[in-house]
Amino acid sequence: MKLTSKGRYAVMALADLARFDNIHPVSLRDISLRQGISLDYLEQIFSKLRKKEIVQSVRGTQGGYVLNKKAKEIKLTNIFDAVDEKVKTVQCKKESKKGCNGKSAKCLTHNLWDELENHINNFFEEKSLDDLVKNNSERRI
Amino acid sequence: MKLTSKGRYAVMALADLARFDNIHPVSLRDISLRQGISLDYLEQIFSKLRKKEIVQSVRGTQGGYVLNKKAKEIKLTNIFDAVDEKVKTVQCKKESKKGCNGKSAKCLTHNLWDELENHINNFFEEKSLDDLVKNNSERRI
DNA sequence: TAGATACTTGACTATTTTAGTCAGGTTTAT
DNA sequence: ATAAACCTGACTAAAATAGTCAAGTATCTA
């Protein structure tokens, strides 16, 4: 089980952006340089973040991106959701109306994975972008 | 982020095995049939579980596998560890003595992923095989 | 002691996912 | 006008996953 780069990058980029928010829009180019993430990849990611209304874009020279809500109101859940990073532990064939692995009932461990998903999602729902930025306020880059 | 089948199968198979433990060895063939997991794949998985001394094998007719410890003492951590299912959230280049993404310092979100790893691992360390079986004692298959 | 059952090991492979790249736009501040 | 910056969709190399396949070895039971 691992977190994918897309999710990590999304959070990293937004944390970067949050530090400059309310001052001026932040260009992807700057985020790319500071965080070491490919510009093209960032554009893909921000396209999704914009569609989910987590950020707003400002076009033209001196443009960039701005948070669409207060950092405190943006939970990690929202970010992961936007970039299709999902916590997925069971793959039951839902179409077949059967349980796990094509068997008639839920597999022995079905409840376990449900619990695990909840456990992880709770973590993401508690953490906001604001928490991250505050945690790093002593650092510059 | 998702849990891989290998880890899920390992836990499912061991939960199945735990129900019959102390009665007789359980053959992989039976587990395969009951849990709908390929026999060949199970063999790969159990080879790893045996090396980590989570199970013992009993050869010959009526042979199979037996737990090597009490179900209460087998934590999910041990199982995931045995089959190389790891919770991995950051990929910092450790060899380069640099921080994340080749930058000089830890990335903005580094601490976050550490916390997340701990959060997930705590879950796995608390749950034992015994918890699983008890949770399902009302069910037959 | 024959033969079936069941474990054991290692190599191989198709599929899927990931982590991007690339090309060609459009918008807007200056 | 033009450069900076956003925007979009198609494409792809590499890695991981989820197995399969083949060829054993050990041991119980009849």
C-alpha cells in the first residue's frame, strides 16, 4: 500500500500555495521550481483541483492560482478526492450482487477493510491545509 | 492509495486457517476453494509466511498449514511485513543525503506523511488474527 | 512400497497503473 | 503585440501487480 505521487504532489503544491495566499497568485512555474515537480504534471493536477473548486485560476501575466476557500476549510480529504487519490481496500464485485471474490457472502475480512478505510479517512478529514502550514511556519522553503 | 491483493489474500487466508487451527492442518487447496484465491498464488504467499515463521507446514497426505503462534499473538503488522506489503508514503532519496525531491530540506509535507504512516501502522499493530476470527464467529464460510 | 496428496521453488508474463511528456492551444496584463 | 501563464487531450515508458506455469520434493496411507 502506498500513496501515489499525484496525491502527494497535490498536497505539497497546495501547502506551498497556501503560504502565499492572500498576497498574490502563485504561478505553477514557481511551485514547480520550489517543490521540484514537473510543470506539465502540475498543470494536470491543478486542472482537477480547479474543477473541484479548491483553487481559482488567475490568467494572464502575473497570474497563477489562489485558494478558493480558507486554508482551514480545505481538508486533506477534499484534496485527495479531487485528484482521484482514493483509499481503497476491498474490491468487491458490486455489479454481481455477490460478496467478495465472487463468493456468496462478505469475505471473512470484509469488516476489517471497512474499519481500515474509516481509520485512514478520519485522519484525512481532521487535517486541514492550515494545519500543515502552521506546522512549518518556522521554515522558509 | 490502495491495499494490494497480496496483503488482502494473506490476511484472508490466515483468518480462514485460524478457524481450523488446533483441529487439523488446513490445505491450501481448501483455502483456495473457500476463499476464491488461486492455488499457485497462495503458494507464493505461504512460502513467505513460513519464512517469517507465521505458519508451519505439515507435509504429506492430510497435510497443510498450521499457525505457528497463537492467533492472539499474530498482529496484522506481522502479516503485512511478511508478504512485503508496506505502508509507504514518502520516497525520499536516502542515499543522496538530501531531502525530498532532491531539495535541501524536508518537503513541506514530510511530517504529515510520517504521521500518516504511524496512524496506519498503529491500526495494524492493534489488530490480531484472533480479533478477526472472533468478529466472524457467527459465520460459517 | 506405490502412489497420491500436498508442499516448494523459481521463472515467466499479461495487464494495469503510474508518472509523467508532448503538442497545441487560449486568455490577459502590460 | 507579445510574453507570461493557464488549459486540454493524447500519448508513452517504466514499474508494479497479479497472477500462471513447470518441475520438482517430502511424507502419509493403503
